[in-house]
Amino acid sequence: MIKDALRELLNKEPTGNPIAAVLVPIIECGESRILMIKRGKDLTRSAGHVAFPGGMIEKGEDAVKTALREFEEELGVKREKIEVIGFLKTREVLEYRIKICPVVGITKDENFSPDSREVSKILVDSLEKVLASRRVTDWGASFECMGELVWGASSRVLDDLYLRIVRRYGSIGNFFAKMRESYAERR
């Protein structure tokens, strides 16, 4: 299963000293899909950007608690419905100098009730398709999720996942072929 394969690739603990956290939600229901959001247009930071649900770490919270709280606030999915499987490398949102910790979680829940102020659009796409869309330009890697350009800190988070998979499996195609093979054997 993808959960076990990804768990082997992820960090067990957060890196760096993040002051914010995002949830990188993988929906495991048949084909593995990734969820991203298009942020509300009236937000003070990163308005209209394609991003992962997340926000600033509040007093008494760690990265996991923040990521799960923000996911619940932004998408209406109870935190108990997310299984945290690991962490990607802490990244900086360069324009704001905010270090974010990407927390990777698995869910089967697809009953979203987005906060319309924070989320203008929910993007759910094939994880394989999103990772295979990787393009590298002079400013770094970018991806596509449901026809929307993913760039900046979100693309650096996805690129970390992409590179971890490619280093271990040789290519995105090899990884997902192995996942399909494993799924067929279990049936």
C-alpha cells in the first residue's frame, strides 16, 4: 500500500525550526490522490495561490497539531480522520520568511466543507499525475494539480516528495507500477 511505501521515504520527526505547518493530504480510496486548495482571494498572505492546508503554529501546538487543526478549520474534516505518516523537509515561504513543516497524512474521508473565506477551490487530483507533471524552469520545479499551476513553497514541498520517490524507485512510473502491483496482489 502507498501508506507503507511513503512512510519509508518520510522523516520520522520535523526538521528545522518551523513556525508554521501544512498538511500534505493523500486520499487513499482506490487510486491515491492528493488534495490541495486554492486559497481565498481576500487573505493577507498568498491569496489565490495553490497551496496545502495549513497555518501558523500556535502556543502549545507542534507541527502535527497545527496541520491537523488547520485542515479541520479549512476543509471541515475531523482531525481523527487523518493518519499522520511522516514529514517532509521544512521549507521557507521566501516572500514572508516563514518556515513551514510539511506533515504528510492519509485519509479516506472526502466529505469536505470548506471555509469559503480561506478556500476558494478544492483541488483533488491523481498523486501520480501531479508528480509526473513536474517541470523544471530557471526558478525551480513546478507542478500541475487539476489544471492549476503549483509553484513557490508548495512546489518545493511536492518536489521533495518527488525526489524521495525517484531516488528510491528510479521514477514516478516505477513507484506507481509497484503500488498497483502490490494492490493487485492483496485483492
